[in-house]
Amino acid sequence: MRFYYVFFASQKQELNWLQIILPLFLSAFICWLLIFVFIKGLFNPVKPLKIAGITLQGIIPARQQDFAVDIGRLVSNEFFSTDMLQEKVTDTKNFAKLKPEIETQIDNFLRTRLKDTFPMLSMLIGDKTINQLKGAFLMEIESLFPIIMNKYIANLSNELDIKKTVQDKISGFSMFAVKEQFYQSFKKPLIRIQLMAALIGFMLGFLHVLLNMQIFS
């Protein structure tokens, strides 16, 4: 306050623009610096660094294992839960998409492979019988489809622990690679945030100068 008092104490004192501009840019620089340090502190230092008995490490590297557990739980519960997978795979629309291929395979079996396996039997089966058999097979497969897929998903969930798989993958990520990718992907947004912080600091400095001019005028 002494700095501003010397300048604003007397109205007769000649105005020194440097003493007005300096606080503005100093305030802008401090706000920019705080955001800059915070952004860099997200990943730096990647490896724990001990200084005077204090361990320093980036926020994200320091919590990599916690992030792995949280994301593994999120993916397991929200994206690949057993109930959700069963609901998706047993949807009748999925069978409708597969039906043309299944029908083609059944038709190929009845017309070609059956002839090779049971030549005598194939001689007794005409197009009408083949179409009837094909329709019966399709109806049976359609009714069995949700039962088979439910059992498949249940067995897959028991064998594949999605939560642990995701957790292990994230825990094994190289933080150096993640850091480079993060700063590369969010380069422009991070620059905008720093510029916004500098602008806010400049406005706060301007407000501070105005208040001091009113106080010491």
C-alpha cells in the first residue's frame, strides 16, 4: 500500500504512467503464472522427486493407481456391465441382422453339404422340403438365440474381469507418453485458459488501481 500511497497521496503530484501500467501487467503475469504452474503440475514431475524431505510429483502420475481403479470401476459398471451386454446381444434386431447369413448357411447345408454327407437322403428332398426345413431351423435358432447369448455373456463375464483388465491397462500406461499426448491434444484449450487467466489478472489489477486512485485522491 505504501507504493500506491506515495503515488496517489497528492493530486498535485505529476502522474507517473509506469506506476499505473506496472501493477496491471504484474497482476496479469501473476494470474497467468499460477495457471501455467498448475497445468505443468498436472504431470510434472512424472517421477517422484524429493527436495528437502518433501516429495514432489505431478497430480496425475501420483494418482495413477487411483485413477486406474476408478476408471476400471466406471467402465465395468457403466459401459460393459453384464446386464447391459445381455440386453444388447439378445436384442431381436441383432438376430435380424444375422438372419440373412444364417439362412444362407442353412440353405448351403441342405442343398450341398447334406448331399455330400447323405446322398440317398438328399435325393428325397426337394425345394419345397428344403424351404420348409430352412424355415423350421430359422424359427428354432431364433428362439434359442437369446438363451445361448445370455449363457455366453455370463461365461464371458466370469472369465473376463473387465474391471481388473482396464485397471491393469491404465496402471501400465507410461505417464511420459500420456503427458505428451495430453499436452499435444489440449494445446490450444490450455493456451486459451492461460490467456483468460492473464486477462482476469489484468482486470483485477485495473480495479485495484482505480480503488487506490479513489482512496488517495
